[in-house]
Amino acid sequence: MISCDGMVLDVPAIVDKEGNRIPITDKRAIRQKELNEPPSGDIYCAVVIMARERSADKQNVCHMDDVGTFFLELMEKCRERGLNIAEQPLIRVYERTDATNFEQYVDDAQERFKRMQNGRQRILLLLVINDRNDSYGNRGGAYGLIKSVCDNKYGIASQVIDASTLKSAVQNTKKTVYYNIALKINAKLGGVNQAVLFKNETSEAEAKDSVMYVGIDVTHPTANSGIDISIASMVANFDLAATRYTNEIFAQMKGKETVECFERQFCRLMTKFHEHSKVWPRHIVILRDGVSDSEMLRTAFIELKWIRDSWKKMTTISNDDLALDVTYTYIVIQKRHVTRFYQPSKDERGQDRYVNVPSGTVVDNVVVSPQLFDFYLASQIGAIGTTRPAHYTVVLDEWGMSSDQIYEMCYRLCFLYARCRIPVSLPCPVYYAHLVCEKAKEVYKTLCNERRFDQFAEDAEGDALKKNAIESYLAVHKDYPGMHFV
């Protein structure tokens, strides 16, 4: 081990929906139960039970009493979080479900909901499954089937609950599971869980310094992954507070890391930003995950070229006064490294020991490159095991931020991850991009299982058409209410 200096960043100002600061614990967790912004309208639910009795795993069988207890407790905890749960939220319970009748039940639930909605209500489809690894008659897996039907075909927000999670939640006196599920439900239905106070508080300043954060990740097939292509995702915020995100998915040649030919998709991301925020982004910050040192410069050059070309295309087709001097910042984030940091300390007997560094620790000396602008940031709370910091390399910064500003920007984004109320190990755009890839991989397995890929191959002659057909199948329905990947 060697010694090096580090600094601990201040906690960003976490604010509620009125703009007031929310108390933070010593471990930098958010105290307040109520979420910033719930989805508008009352929430109704349909429960689909896919868990079934199996002789090999009877301990994970879902009994109706447990399902009823879990559902009522979850609805109560959602109300405590601030979600507008209807007074009688349950539409219907569908039992004995498998791959053959699942879509039929989803269609029935949607039709029942349409007959009772008044224009502002939204449906949450709560799914309870026995085991994510159980195929339920679908070789691609139950999870991919559920998401392809609910998210992609119908545009209905779905929450998958494993039967073992349900049983442990019912038997446990702690309500943490319910509160955490409520976080996911709120984000999927279009709500906002937490927000960070930005320094630019006036509308003029926001318009001048509007920022679009873009997370990019690629997942590659492994020996037992069940897929034969690489899947890339691009996630970007469409609000000025960087709390709401949308995504694009790309089918790529197996093993290809660099994302190319995405003018059309990136234009859609920018258009949604403008439609929601009423301004165009003046700064585009790309947070790129999973690029090795040897590929870093080449990947950055190619992807930045396509992003710049997308912006130029928008300037020619839009009637708005687009700024041609938009700035680009490209940062590569690496997780797979062997660098760890420890803080000297004393135990209760006065003996020397080493403990995890606190959340927000930045190291930018001794162990970094003398030629590059790189640093390590341990943003997460090291509750279990040794904290693994993320390694950041700033490839390009046309915005002209100082090193401290870049540290703070990356750390602030770690607090906006919708699944939890503590800072996570990566900025949320990168984390979301990873989730999109993993989910798309499961949906693609369902595509292959249903032999639709063979039909695509017959109908689409040429790799480009096949690629477009796969991406169309993986795309989420346009009416999906929130962030489907949370």
C-alpha cells in the first residue's frame, strides 16, 4: 500500500418539492419519507400471480393470504411516500398465470381500467412471480416476457416482485422492502423521488446553462447469456433538474463496444428535452461506461462525432434559434480496476486499523495518470465490504469546468438514482444505461424464444433492416408513463 491525499466533498443540497432542504443523516442518506413529486391522478392496481406450487421449491409458494397482506401494506407505504393511491385500488387478482395466458390477463386488466378511468388515473400492474429463473413455459425467462408485454406492447408500468421477497416482507417487522418498492413505483409512473438544488435558480440562468447528461453503456453476450448480439443504451435527462430520464436502445454486432450511427436516436433525445424543458441544452455531458484504456480515445472520437452531427442535423430541421456553440464534455467511468482506498483509524482498544473512506472521497494525486485528467471518486456508502471507487477520466471538456466543479457534478448525480435514498457508486445516467441494457437483454431472449427473430430475418433483408427491427421490438411503448428501467 502507498499513502496519498484525498478530500471529502460536501453533501449537495437535497431539496423537497417546495425547494426546502431535506435533512441528511451522518451517512448521507435522505431522512424524509415523502417523495418530491408523485404522479398525477389516482393509482389503481391489478395483481397477476405467476408463482405456483412446485415440488422442488414449495417454500417459495405464494399463498393468497400473504399476497393480500403484502398488497395492503405496500399500498399503505406508497401513501406514506406521497403517492396518490386510490381508495379502492385493486382492479382484479389473476391467479394461475403462465406464458400462455399472461398477455390475455394484461389485456383484460387494461380493458377493465379503461372502463373506469376518468382521464387522470393511471394503472400499475403489480406482478408477483415465484422465481425469476422459472421460465413459466417461456424459454426466454419470465422477466423478459413480463416486460415485453407490459412495457413494450401495452405501455403499462409493471413491478415484478419475487415470491421470496414477498414472503420475507410479510414475515419481517421492518418495512424497508415496501418503502424501496414504492421508490421504483413512483419513478415508473412518472414521479420524482428526490432532487438536488442547482446553483442557477433563475429561468434565465437555467436557459443559459441547461445541461443534458447522457449515459452510455454496452452489454456483451457471454457464454451462458442466451443472446448473440451486443446491446447498447443511451440514457439522457429531459428536465433541467436532471431527475427524469428517457432512453434509446441499439442492437450491435457481437463484441462491438463503440456506438455509431445514432443521429436519429440522439435527435429524439434532444427533441424530448426541448419539448419538456422549453429550452435546448447548451451543455451536453457524456458519461461513458465500460471503455478500456486502449479504446478510450477512439471511442470518444467516434461517439462525439455522431453527437456533433446529430446537433448539426437539428439546427437544419428546426425552426427554433438553436445555439451553434453548444459545449461537449466526455467522461469515461471505469469500475473494473484493482485500486482501493482505506482510511487510517483506531479501534476501541486504541489499535491501528483501516476503514472505508467516507462517501464523497476524491483522490486526484499519486495513483492517477501524469498525462491525463483522471480521478477516483468513492461516492457510495461502504456499509458492507471494501468500497470500490469509480475511476473517472475526462477526455474532453469544452465547457471549461474546474476540477472541483467536475467532482461536484459527478457526485451530485450519484444522489439522483431513483431506486434508493443514498448516494450510489455511479452517476445515475450511467447506472440507468446499465439497467436499460440488462432489461433489453432479457426482452431480447423472449424475442428469440418466440421465433420472432426468424420472422425479422425473413422480412428484413440486410443487417441494417434486421438491426432496426430488433431495436423496434426492444423499444418501450410511447405511452409508458415514466422511467421503465428503474
